[in-house]
Amino acid sequence: MGIDLGTANTLVYVSGKGIVLQEPSVVAIDQQDKTPLAVGNDAKKMLGRTPDNVIALRPLRDGVIADVDAAEQMLKLFIRRVHDGQTLIAPRIVIGIPSGVTGVERRAVIEAATRAGARDVRLIDEPIAAAIGAGLPVADPTGNMIVDIGGGTTEVAVLSLEGTVLSESVRVAGDELSEAIVGYMKKVHNLVIGEQTAEEIKIQMGSAYPGDEDEEMIMEVRGIHLLSGLPRTVSIKSSEVRESMSEPLTAIVDAVKRTLARTPPELAADIIDRGIMLAGGGALMRGLDSLISHETGIVTHIAADPLSCVVLGTGRVLENFKQFERVFTVRSRNF
């Protein structure tokens, strides 16, 4: 079983079946007896709408596990759902994690997966998994650059010969883009909006690079007015949304530039020829490929299925275990 344990979404790949689950990384827990009430899409609908005795939360923040117990409950339910409710199966699991996480954070992932029922846990850095899933020739002696923009982290890496030559992990990604919209609405329109509303604005109106078609887009946004304390509706333009996200987008572009500046000349020449590959949910942001191309002067491509690149990579590794044995960073000790 391959898992992309993402801040925003969790995807599961089962050998021979492909991607069998794609759900938000959210779990709702009863505060009294600590039992999970819902997971995935059902739990996401509860965010910000629960009574005192129920908490709906995201166990991962910035690409790493913030709540081990909640992550264990979530993984256990996802694994059970994948196996049609059977609990006796102890799968081998390959999990994609950010390249910049600490040893403690890596152990937290292994612990949560082991307690959720895995017999063997292997960790693979997300940039390598994303590159494999995007179809880049990572086993060849050529330079490949991958930019994986998830919910909590952006991973920038230069790969060659199944290894990472250079990498940078910045904790600026989809969540920060949504938070920037929340901050902008509060500062400019005196309107307090929720996390899900900000995400909806980002998906529907967000763009990273100006285009003629974007300027005409207008959206009505509902929230609480700061001065009156009452619900209010305001209209915003797509140009405002782009302006609100400029700071985190600049941080992502700067990470790409820093990595390119440190890349050895031979590999840099390969990247100029092959271009930069974008993966992750953030790659779906309109105009992001144009922004990176404009800022770096290098052609930037978007993967065919950016949301699934990491989990497809873990699946390909599972199905060619011997071939990709060198890509694992950590394995559990209980196998």
C-alpha cells in the first residue's frame, strides 16, 4: 500500500488496483470517549461547525504529523475502508513525506502507521516519489527538477540516478495561500472568513500571473464584518486575490531560484533542456507555471495528474520494490 500522507489530502494506492482512496486529511473525534466519528470528506464538512463535545481537526500541519493519536485514528479508518472493513490485514506501507522533516517527525509518521496496523513502513521523500509518479527518468544520469507544492510544504529538488542532488523544503504552500486570503479580507474588507471559504476563493479565483481573462472575474464572499459583528457579503476581484497571495507565491519562486543557483553546471544544463516539472495540488494554480517560467527563464511544465504524482510514485515503487530499493530514507524496525 502506498500513501501520500498530505496536509490537505490523503491518497492511498494499492498494488494491482491503483488509487483506491482520495480524501481530505481530516478526522472528527468525540471528545468524551476519544472515538472517531468521521474521516475524510464527511469530517471536512464538520470543520468549524461542531458542537463542544466534537472536534474536527487536521492531524497534519506543514506536511508533518501534529497530532499522533488523531493521525493514527485517521490512518486506521482509511486502511480499514480500503480493505472493506477487514482489520486483520497488516499491509506493507510506503509513505511519502517532505524531504526537510526531522528525525523525530519521521519517527512520528512510522509510529502512527505502525499503530494503525502496518507490518512494515518505508518512507520516501516526496520529491522523488512525485518525480517517479510524474514519469521523470529519475534512474538516468541526467538532471531533473521537480517542484511539489502541497498543502503544507513546497518541495524543490534536483534529482539524478535515483537520488536527491539538492533539495529545499519550505513550509509555504496551499495553506499559506489560503491564510493570505483570510488576512487580506480582514485587512482590506474588514471581513472575517473561514478556512473553507478562503480555499474556495483560491480554487475559483486564484491566479499567480496576470492574464486578460482573470481581470473580469468577480465573486461574492460572505463572512462576519469586523466593525458591526454582523454577517455581510462583499464582492472581490480576481486581481485582489492574486495580490493577496503575492507574498507566499514569491517565497515559492525564491526557493526555486535558490535551488537553481546551487545546481552543478552539468545538471543545470539538463534542466534548461528538460524544463521544470510542477506537481502537487498547488500546480493547479492558474498561471503558476507562467510565473516560474518568467522568473527563472526556464520552461515550466505541469504534470499530467499533479494531485496524484506522489501516491502514483509510491505505487510504482511498491510494484518495482527491488529496482527502487535505494530511494527509501527510513524503514521501520519491526519487519
